[in-house]
Amino acid sequence: MHLRIGRPETTLRLPFSRDEIASYLDLKIETVSRSLKSLEQQNLITLHRVRTVTINSYLGLKRFI
């Protein structure tokens, strides 16, 4: 997936569940959930239903990483 900086917000479906992300990264699901919630509180993303997220700020995410 290619995301360009400066594009308007984009909603996408994540290909993996939080549990799968946690397993792949050798983390607890709680850590993944807290991290996603932190990104949402910083208004970098908006979490919707399961596996759906809106990227509100590409630049903000780039700085976060």
C-alpha cells in the first residue's frame, strides 16, 4: 500500500486483526490496542469498526514513526 503525504484523509481496512498484529510483533494485544488508541487521541487516526481506520494526518504518522 502506498500512501502519499498531503493526501486527504483515507479510510482503509487493516488486513490483520489486533491479535494478529500483536502476535507478529511479539506484543500483547493490550499494547497494540493502547498504541492505536494513543494515535487516535493524537488525532492521527480515527478507529472505526473492527479493522477499519481513517488516517487523518500522514505527516503526523510519519513523525510518530
